[in-house]
Amino acid sequence: MKAWRLILTGGILLSLAACGTPPANESALSVATPAPQDVKTEEKKTKTTALPSPAPVQPAAPEPVNDNPMQFMDMSTRQLSEAVGRPHMVRRDGPAEVWQYRGDGCVLDLFLYDQENELQVKHVDLRSQSLADDSLKACLADMIRKRNHTKPVG
């Protein structure tokens, strides 16, 4: 009778142990199982496309200004100060008072002469050691823009 109990207890324990872990063949089968046909077909239909990169932000166009140096002709000192601000240097040259403005690569000299007890611009000299005419005008325009951004309001 003891043998019978021993065999029965061993059989029960073996059955319980078999329920706890999957058989080695079953895990091997799940790895080797091919994917269903529908999934492969769907993968082939799906294409990945890169999103277009955003357009680069363009800097704002510079404020249009009059870049003709002759615009200062016949201006009074008050008009000149309003247009281009205080000069970097003022000097006397005989009967003329010369107002000098310096930009990034260019120099603007305005020669003012006495006209009925008021100084007025009668000669303009815009120059540079290395800039061509178009670049000189761009340099003058930049000077004027900078002045317009630093003007006191009201």
C-alpha cells in the first residue's frame, strides 16, 4: 500500500510540475512561426517618407532709404542733424565747417558754408579706400538706417 501511495503522489507532483513551465518545443515553435501573409503585404505597402524641412527664415529686407549723397545739398545744420544725427567730428577748413560721419568702411564729409547767416551744405564727399560706388551707397544707407533706429522719439 505504501508503494501505491508513493506512485500516486509522484504522479501528482509530476503533473503539477508539467503545468508550471512550457515545454522546450513550444517556445521553439513560437519563434520559428512565420508572420501571417497579411502583415507582410501591409508592410510592403507602407512607405516612410521624410517630412519636408521647413523653409529657412528670410531676414527682413532692410528699410529703404535714400542712398544718394547729394540729398544733403543745401541742408541747414538743423536739417542735417535730423537726417543723420550728430557728426563724429567737426572741423574748420577756411570758410567751411566740415561735418564728418564715419560708417563701416566709408566716410561722409559735408562741407557747410555761410549762406545769409546760416550754414548750409554746399559740397559732399563720400569716400572709401576700398569700396566701389554701389558699396559706398550701401554704406551711406547703413549710416542713415542706424541713425533712424537711434533717433529719440517725440
